[in-house]
Amino acid sequence: MSTVDELRCEVADLHRELTRYSLVIWTAGNVSARVPGEDLMVIKPSGVSYDDLGPDTMVLTDLHGNLVEGELAPSSDTAAHAYVYRNMPEVGGVVHTHSPYATAWAARGEPIPCVLTMIADEFGGDIPVGPFALIGDDSIGRGIVETLRDSRSPAVLMRSHGPFTIGADARAAVKAAVMLEDVARTVHFAHQLGRPDAIDQQHVDRLYARYQDVYGQ
């Protein structure tokens, strides 16, 4: 299999993780992956049911959102994904969902505070809010890049829209989306009991370094 064919299979499989963790409904949301060494990406087609997604339905575009290969129109968020890849060369995967708790924080325009060790581990501090932007051009992508370029967080809550996550590859971006919804829900519950205290920055730094450099195999 070619690299593109392998990415088509991987991206199709990763979309099932979005439904598995209830991060999307109907046809909303998307996963994309950069093609290593090429100015290309694989992304979900627009408006196609998750039940109908497979490797053959994934589309290949350039990093300006132009269709290169595929029978279907690319996702409506393609311009945003493409802008991220053009401006953040370290990013190999981008995910967008409308997961309910994270999107609720985005609707409030409020960062998710770093009040849990899991947030420190995965996001390195508060999960930031990006600016309001309309779909259709690369405005959303610009907001993602502006917010995350100098942040340790792999997630941004685009104001009045929803979460976008990035990663070294598409699987890492999906993991960040799953983790984001989990902590968004937990912190929401905590706020029902009162305002939780933020973790001291020195502890956040130590937790983040350990999780990124020591945790796992």
C-alpha cells in the first residue's frame, strides 16, 4: 500500500473513534492527516454519514484545500485544516468535533482551567479559547494557529463553535479530542459544587514534563 492509501485507512478508522466516544453527531466533525513529505492531506468528505465512511471515501487535497484525488467534496473545514498544516509544520493531524461539554465551554468563551492533574499532563495548563471565526475560508485556521502556536495545549476551544485538536499524527489529535471532552465534563461537574482551585504553575510544569517524557512505554 502507498502512504496515501495507508492514511486513508487510518483516517477512516479514526473517525469511528469520534462516534465511539460520542464526540460527534450526524455528519459533523472531521479528522485529517498530513501526508509525510508532501504538501497534501487526507480528510473526511463533506456531509457523509459516519456509517458510510471508509478508506475509499476519504479525499486527498493539497494544503490549500484543493481536491487532488477522490470522488467527493472535501469537508467544509478543509481550509482550516490546511492553514494549520501550512503554518505548523510539526502538526501531522487535526481533529474537529462538537463534543457537548467542550463545546459548552466554547459557547461561554471561557478557557477550561487547569484544576486537574490530567489537564496538566495532557494540555500543560489551561485549555485556551480561540477567536470567533466563520466557516468557509481559512479564518478558523488562523485562529487555531494564533492560539496554539505559543501554547503547550494541543486543543483550542473556538469561540461559539467548538473544539479543534492537533497532534504529531492524526491518532494523537484524536486522543487529545477524547481527553478534552473528558476533562471538560469533569470540570463542569466540579463547578456545580463550587469553584475549584487551579494547580500551582510549578506543579503543572512538573506534571506536564513527566507525562510527556516519562509516562508510558
